[in-house]
Amino acid sequence: MTPLKDLWKKCSSSKLFWPILSLLLIMLFNLLVNPSFFNIEMKEGHLYGSLIDVLNRGTPLMLLAIGMTLVLATGGVDLSVGPVIAITGAVAAYLIGSDIGVTHTPFFLVILTAIGAALLAGLWNGILVSRAGIQPIIATLILLGAGRGLAQMITQGQILNVYYKPFDFIGAGFLLLPFPVYIVTIVVILVWLLTRKTAVGLFIESIGINTSSSFYSGISEKNIKLLVYVISGLCAGIAGLILASNIRSADANNVGLFIEMDAILAAVIGGTSLAGGRFSLAGSILGALIIQSLTTTILSVGVPPQVISLIKALVVLAVSLLQSPDFRNIVFGRLVKKGALS
């Protein structure tokens, strides 16, 4: 085998190779079709541009992808992250109130209560899965159906507007870069430390690969599954605060609608298997960036919004197929064989 072929085989076998290649191809398309996509300007001490928008608008999906990755790695799934976003935003907006420039509740208590609601939602899912033995798709489907109803009860079916600058800063503030970017960075670092510098990550992968072996190895399957659903709820809660802050309101009907599908896709594009096992936080972040970059690119070139979902689905399908060793062996194997015969 030649050094070039050996290098290709080594690179293409990496789970991060195809997501990175996909993101680079999207960037190359923008470079050719819309070079202004890469323009970054400094205004009033803040960086602006399409690339900054991708980072900023992609932060909620990155957060959800982090939590979803851990859940998928145990062989589960969390379909309730959208409603948890709605609940968190509703709690925060209700406690702050709609008076201009003031809050009805101390701001630190608003954040703690909203995040606490998200943690309770994750704990609820975790208990149903780990203690009650309900299938993850069913357990989280319960909250998927009831969560938005609960959020609407909090908001009384109305869109609650918020006019409080400290709350605005969570999703729309800048410290050179958008403030949500720093939030995601902190969450990624903390989850990475938890999963890669302690035994927790190994336990998660072990449970996803073989639950029975994990049990006989002394790993507490119930506690690990409970933990990952709580982390998923926490990530959804932080994303809910960012989204509610961005729109300065709580919209229980529409905020985070269908975002759970994008979160699952981001994790899968990043190399996490739906069957459980090994996972990659970096891959999931790349998956979220791919989805957001694709959405921003489609809008920037003037494609009608109604076809965004179709184009996104086709790109995700292509990336997923390229990640499949069986698919690559079938397609590229035939191409190589055909070339040899000719």
C-alpha cells in the first residue's frame, strides 16, 4: 500500500474525518457562491459576520447535541428537549415579568429556578428510564407531549415578553464574541472533563455497548442512565434560556419546535451511534455546526425557506452514508474494481 493510500485509509477511518470534510465543503460552496459569507467586521467592539452568526445561532443546538450525545451513547434517546426549552423559557419569563427594566424576582433566583425546572425534567426522564424500566423513546415521548402543555399553563397560553437587560445579555450579549459562545465553551469543557477525565465516560460507553457485562463489572447502569438524562435536561435548560433571551419572550408554542430532531442528527453526524457505545463530543459540535452552516448558507443564497428541510435532509443523508463503512466499501469498492477492469 502506498503512503498516500495509507494516509487516506487512516484519515477516512476517523469518525471526525467525514464531518470535518462536510463542513469544509459547505464553506467551499460559500467561498465560490457567496464570498461575503466570510466577511467579519468589528463594530462597537463586537465581531459581526455570517461566520459569527453561525456560531451564535448554533449555540442552542450545540448544547442540545452535547446532552443528546451522552443519552444516545447509553442506547437511549431524549425526545423531550424541545418542550424542556419551552418550560425553561416560560419559567424565566414568568418570574421576571413584563415590566420594563425591572424583574419581579431576583435575577439569580430566576436563573436557578429555570435551570432547576430543566433539571427536574431531566430527572423525571431519568427515573422513568432507569428506575421504572420504560423504553427511552416512550419515557421521553411522555414529556414531549406534556411539556409544551405545562409551558402553556405557566404562560397562560400567551407569549410573555421580557424587557430586562441582564436577561437580554444571556442570548444577545457580546464580549467580542456573542456571549452564548462562551456559555457553550464552558459546558463543553465541563462535560469533557466529566467524561474524559473521570470514569463516567467509560461507564457510559460500556453500558451502551453491553449492558449485561457492565452490570457484572460493577457499573451502576441505573445511576449512569439517570445522570445522562439529567445532563441532557440541563443542556436543554441552558439552551432554553439562550433562546428565550434572544427573542426576549417565552413562546411556549413555537420555541424549540422539532429541534430534538436536529439534536439527534447533530450527534449522529458527529459519529455517535444510535445503538449506543463510543461517542464524540467534538463530533457532535461539528454536527451542530454543519446543520447551522447549511441553514445559514441556504438562506444567504436566496433559497425559499420551505425547501430548507428537504435540502438539509439530503445533506444529512449523504453525510450519514459516507460515514457508513459498509456503504463506502460497496460504492468505492466497485469504483476501484471497475477502474482495475478498465
